[in-house]
Amino acid sequence: MQGIPISHFLVLSAILFSLGVIGVTIRRNAIVIFMSIELMLNAVNLSFLAFSNYLNNVEGQIFVFMVMVVAAAEVAVGLAIIVAIFRLRETVHVDDIKLLKW
Amino acid sequence: MPIAIGTTDLISILPIAIVSLFGVYLLLQSVFAPRMNRILIPYLGILGVGLAVVGNFFLIGMEGTAFEGMVRVDRLTVVLNFLFLITAALSLLITISYHEGEHVEFLEFTPLVLFSTAGMMVMGSAESLMTIFLGLETMSIALYVMAGFRRTNRHSLEAALKYFLLGAFATGFLLYGMALTYGMVGSTNLTQIAQYFTQNALDVPLVALMGLALIIIGFGFKVALVPFHMWTPDVYQGSPLPVTAYMAVGAKAAGFAAILRVISLSAFSIAFQWSEILWVLAVLTMTVGNVVALVQDNIKRMLAYSSIAHAGYILVGVVASNDQTVPSVVFYLIVYLFMNLGAFAVATMVAGQNERRVNIQYYRGLGYTQPLLALAMAVFMFSLAGFPPTAGFIGKFYIFSAALQSGYVWLVILGVINSLISVYYYLNVVVAMYMQQPVDEKKIAPVLPGVGVVILVAVLGIVYLGIFPGTMLSVLR
């Protein structure tokens, strides 16, 4: 990381985060939406690591571990929900999952 | 460097530890002793919550931080712990009656309630952004599972998927906000964040403000502020009724606990920066919640929009950002606990098997067929609408007077107009119960003891807090 200014990391992280947000908004497959959310979380991790390295403070790296643990738990629950929906409805397209309205 | 964990550290998380250990125990119990009477599990869960309440008494009078500045114990922590534990106990009582009618295997349900209660208490006693994040996720992940608990029911699964995707999406924003705040402050500790904002109050860097704004978005999702409320009605309608009751009260209270800790208490010195944004959010939330609730005919959806509107009222107290903020917000959360859990308990009774009777038309004539149940529902509706002498009126009164003290006259006027709008849909239920003929002759099952206790506690709480609010308020100050 020597020589690369922190702004590079932060801009990359912001771009990845925005890509994740765009993915969540325009994709219609529940799994792809979920992947985009994971991209957002990992973009945040990059920010944390860049700040942690820049500030010479370990808290950011601990935070990244927490985020990774939570993301893993979220994957377990999220995929289980998506599988349960697929078994019942045979689709994971979010446009088809719209019984509840107004 | 050795890590020292002292007795004070352990005592300060005593209720959280008891609840989590009971959750793990009940989970293992259902695996290794499958022949044990399954009806007992929710009762054991209530026992665990009761022990945690006892444990919470040890925290009274403690003041300070524990675990190297990760956990804070003060009066707010103790009151919030009691609030979350009572919510969990009452929701479990509703569950007992629900599962007698519904025939769903509610085996893992009790441990999930306990885990998510532990997450809420972690949020309430957080002293670091890290603790808030962990608590929030512990609570949310358990709630995602609970929302989809009737897994053969299309509505329930759809609710779980929507809640999960939007909740995880919001977590992304919250985390990005935390990362930016951490980068600017150089620490995730809330006390240090407060110091940072006080020192730089006149010239806050843009990145720190962006961090705060993203954190507000993240919490806004959790407490259902407009425009981040889109998931609320769908999730509340699709989830099983006891889960709806639990998340309407618990998740909202936990979200506001986090808002109090991060926004009101840590960023108080730059209140002029965020109070205008929250002003707009509060007005939007109250208005959209109340106006859309007018046209709902499903009681769960109506209560969902009503809960959005109440989030708006509570946010008025946060906007005030003076010394009345914390007491008035916490008082309102306590009142909200009783009136909302009570209303959902009645709704569970009326809904019956498979939640077939959730439309407001099924409440017609309830005043004659089930006079006591209808009377309790009327008390809840009057309290939600804010009629004196119920606790709902006192709660709104304190919130609005806190805002007046800070000079937000227009906000209070809009809030009062909104509570007038809300009278229409709350009284709609009362009118249906007392002035209309029943639609069908099918009798509602007699009130089961579990739900009966919840309704009784809720009515007593509302009447007591409505007539003698002084005791509770003196505790909160």
C-alpha cells in the first residue's frame, strides 16, 4: 500500500458501492440483487481498511471482521429464504413476487 | 497485551448474557430432547426473560462503560432493557395462544425471539458504532427468519424476502456511513465521536456530514421513516401476527434507541446541521403514514401505517434535541409498547385460524359478541389516537412540548393536525365494533389465557401511564 494515496482507495470504494446500489435497483433476480448487496458491503470493507491503514488505528480492521461475520450469517439466512420461495413459487424474480400491495 | 474482563464488565451485560444463553439452551433442548413437550418451550423462554429482568435490577444505579468502551451502562440502558424484555415476554405470551390455534411448529421461534431481544439490548447499551452494528444485525437476522416463519404461506415468505433484501440494502448504507464517520473521527467510540463533533462544530467536514446522513438513512429504514418505509406494510401484513407485534414494537424501539445514542447524544453539538433534515422526515412520515392508513381495510396494514405515523411523532421528539428529547422519546416508546402490543393481541384473537379474519369488517358487532375484548380494543384505539386520559395523549403531549420548547411551532401544528387525521381510522374500528351488525355468525374463539394476560397488562399500562405519568417520567429524568 506504500505510495498509493488513500483517495484512490476511497474513490474505488465509492464506485464499487454505487455499482452495488445500481445493481440492487435495476436487477430483478433476487440472487443477483443479493450479490449486489454483498458488493456494497465489501466496498465498505475497503473503505474501512483504507481508513484503518491511513489512521494507523486497528479499529477499522476489527470492524471489517465484524462485517464479514455478519455478512456470512446474512448469506445463510438470505439464501434459505430464497430457496424456500423458489420451492413454493418456482421463481426468484422479484417482479413475480408481488401478492402484497397497498 | 492481556485482555482483562472484570466483574463489572460481566454485570453490565448480565441481561443480554442471560437471554442469549437461554436462547442457545432452548435451541439445543429442541435438538437433543425432541420428545420433550414442545408446548413448554415458549414458557421456558418467558422464564429466561424473567431471569433477565431480575438480572437487569443489578444494573440500576450503574454508570459508566465496560469492555474497553464498547458497552455503556446508564439509566437509559436500564430502562431500554426493561422495555425490550417486556416486549419479548408479551410477544411470547401472544405466541403461545397463536400456536394453539395455528398448528405451526413454533419450535425455533422462542430462541429467535430471545436472540433478537439480545440484539436489541446490545443496541440500547452501545457505546461504539461496532456494538450498534452487531446488535442491529443480531436483531434483524433473527427477525428475517421470524417474518418467514409460516414457510408454506406465500404471504409470509414474500414478507421475509422483502424484509431481508431491503434490510440488507439499508445495512449497506448504514455501514458506509459508519465507515465515513470512522475515517473522519479516527475512532468508532461514541464518546470520542461526540468530542470530535463538539470540537469541529462550526466547521464540520463534508465527509463526516455524509457519514451522518448515511447513518440516518440506515436507521430510517429500521424504524420505517418515509421515504424509507416501503417495506413496512408488506412485511407487517405478511408476517405471522405475533411476529408483527414483536417487530412493530421491539425493532422500532431498538432503532430509536440507536438514533438516540448516535444522533441525539453523540452529534448533539451539530444539531443545527441535521435537525432540518429530520424535520422534513418527521412531517413526511406522519403525513404519509396517517393519510394512507385512512384507506386500509386490513387491520394489519392499518396498524403498519399507523406505526409509520407513530415513528413520525417520535421523530418530532428527536428533532427537538434538547434535554427533554430522551425522556419524552423513551416515554413514548413505553406507551407505544403497551398500546401496539395490546392492539395486535386483540387482532390475533379476532384473526383466528390461519389468520383468515384480518379485515376490519370482522370487527363489526364485536362489542356485543365479545364485550370485554371490544372494550380493550377501544382503549387501545383511543390511546393510539391520543385521547385523554389514555397514555397515548400524555406521550404525544410530552413529545410536542419538547418540540415547542425548542421553538418548532410549525412542526407541532402539523403533528396535531396529523393526530386529528388519525382519529378517523382508529375510530373506524370502534364504530365497527359498537355500531354495526356482525357480518357472519361464526363465533370468535374464547380469549386464551396467554393473550388475555397481554391484553390485561396493556390496558393497565395504558391507564396507569395515562393517569400517573409522573412516576415514570421522574425515573426517566
